[in-house]
Amino acid sequence: MKKLYDIWKKFGKNFEQGGKLEKLSSFYDAFDTFLFTPQTTAKPNGTHIHDGSDSKRTMILVVMALMPAMLFGMFNVGYQHLLATGQLGCCGLTCALFWKAFGFGLLAVLPYIIVAYAVGLGIEFIVAQIKHEEVAEGFLVTGFIIPLIVPINTPLWQVAIAVAFAVIFAKEVFGGTGYNIFNVALITRAFLFFAYPSHMTGDEPFVRIGSTWGWDAGQLVDGYTTATPLTQIGTTTDASLMPIGFWDAVNGLIPGSVGETCVWAILLGAILLISTGVASWKTMLATFIGGGLTAWLFNQFGPDTAAANLPWYMHLVMGGFAFGAVFMATDPVTSARTECGKWIYGFLIGLVAVLVRVLNPGYPEGMMLAILLMNAFAPLIDWCVVQVNINKRAKRVNA
């Protein structure tokens, strides 16, 4: 490995000031810090942290936490396809059908990953080169999340436009990674939702019925619905007609966005993020508390609708609630940073998400709007928490 590193560094001299490829220094630096752990740390003296770890290593931990949701999502895409086209048969899911489902889902999801990274990182590289700065590492996670939160039937050209819009107008115009106010992945989804609503809601977007790369085209069987459970709840007034049970929602073998259906897979990611200190358990827990309490209050005092009468715990495991609470509400750039502020921020996300679900039947999934709204209020929440602490200390000094 040392010989490989020496060869790489020798090649890197071409990108240094005065080298033949000096103008492409940002490209070299991006691959250098991605492929190799930093070789320098702070001097032995002082209070610095003496560790070669950097932001890219942290981002890779988040990608690892997302892997269970991604892998299950690929399988579920294929499983829903086989179920919708009547290919499971009376024997259920055999080993051969398992791999067929996973292979179909892999081929269906892979283009979204490629498009998200190609467009997003392409823009990041160009901007870094123009500004003569290092390529930021934030899109390593954003590009992985985007394919998980969009319906599997979203046209790729729409995803490309949405990614470009989000990276440019929700990130780069604010100064790049670390300066953006809103979660870039959610801005991508919001752009798709408002620009192309027919591909983001309804019965069609969430189950791939047709072929993938020319493989395994099918036809919808009679009586099968491709609508998500939240969509079905939003179109009925009777909560007793709820299409799935609690464990169905937890296990995740239901229509939905690629990475948002399986709570077990999301839980594995949450454990990794919390154990490594990458994400705040306070924000996660507060989000579930806020959502659960609001849903319970609607159960007691809300209108007589299916969404309001839905058991409070179902709101926490349906749609994108769990995924948003674990992977997007905890975004360190756009969320609250004070410890008390994290409780307030998470609680309000859960509250607003359920409010939107219950009171707006035209938009049954409220998590996206809840997080984006609280992104805007996160700095104010932190400011209020800091001011309260300052006032308390000032009173103790003056007492």
C-alpha cells in the first residue's frame, strides 16, 4: 500500500502549483482525500485532536448506515414487481425468486444512483475548479440518499434536473457544503414534487410494472393496487379499512420510495450513526415523540377521518417518517446544533409531519415539508436556546 501511495503522490506533483495539470488540482485533491486517509495531524503539543480522520471518513460512515435501507429497497422494488405482475405464484418467495427480485431491483435503482452522482458531483467538481477550492465531501451522502427517497418510476431526466437545481440553488449559491440552509436531498424531492407532481404521487410511481433495461416486462394483475398505504389512507374516511398492519409497515414489503419502507433496515442504520456519534439520538427520539404525541392527540380530539383515526404508532412506521427522522432530520449542517435545540427541533418536525398528513388529504406524506420547514427555523431555535442560557448566567452573576 505504501508503494501505491508513493506512486500516487509522485503523480500528484503534476497537479501542484507550476505543474502541467495545475488547473485540475481540485480533481486530484478530491480523489486523494477520498482514497487515502490524511497523513498529517496536528502537532503533538496543545489541545488539538490528533487523528487522521476527516469529513470524508464521516460521510462514508453515513453511507454505510444507509446500505441496509438501500439493499432492502432494491429487493423490495423487485418483490413489488413480481407481486404486481403475478409472478410469485402460490409457492411464495423461493430462493430463485428472491434473487430474481433483487436483480430486478438492482437494475432498476442503479441508474438513479449513477445519475445522482454524475450530475451532483459533476457540478461540485466544476464549482470547486472555478473557485480554486477543494471538492466538498457532502454530496457523498446526498447522492446516496436521493435514489432512496424518490419513486422508482421517476424519469431519470427529471431526477437529473432536480439534482442540478438542488445542488446549485440550495447549496452552491449559499457557499457550498456547510453553508446550505436546506437539506439538499429533500430540495431535490421537493423540486420533483412541485414540478412533476404526476410522477411523485398517486397509484403509478411506486411500483415498477414495466421492464428494466428490457428485462422482465409485466402486466398488472387484476385487483392489485400500486398505491402506497398512506395514499390509500388519504383516499378513504374509514380507518378500519387500513390496508396494512403494524408489522407489515415495520417489515417493509409494501409499495413506497426505495429506501423508506423497511423500519428494521433504518434501525440498523440508526444504531451505527448513534454508536459512532455521527448523528444525534436526541433529534431522532424527539422526532418520534413529537409525531407520536401529535398523532395520539388527533386520535382523541381530531376530525373523524381515516388519517386522524389512524393509530398513533402507525404514523411512526409508515411512509418516510422513520427514514426522515434518522437520516435527514439529523443532518448536522441544516439541523439545530445546541443540545436543547435538538429536542425542540426534532419535536417540531414530528408535530408538523403528522399535522400535514392529517389535515392535508391531498398530500399524505408530510415528512419532507416538516424537515424543510424546520431547516429554516433551526438557526432561530439555536439562537433562542443560547439567549436563554446567557440570560440565566447573567442573572446568576448579578444576583
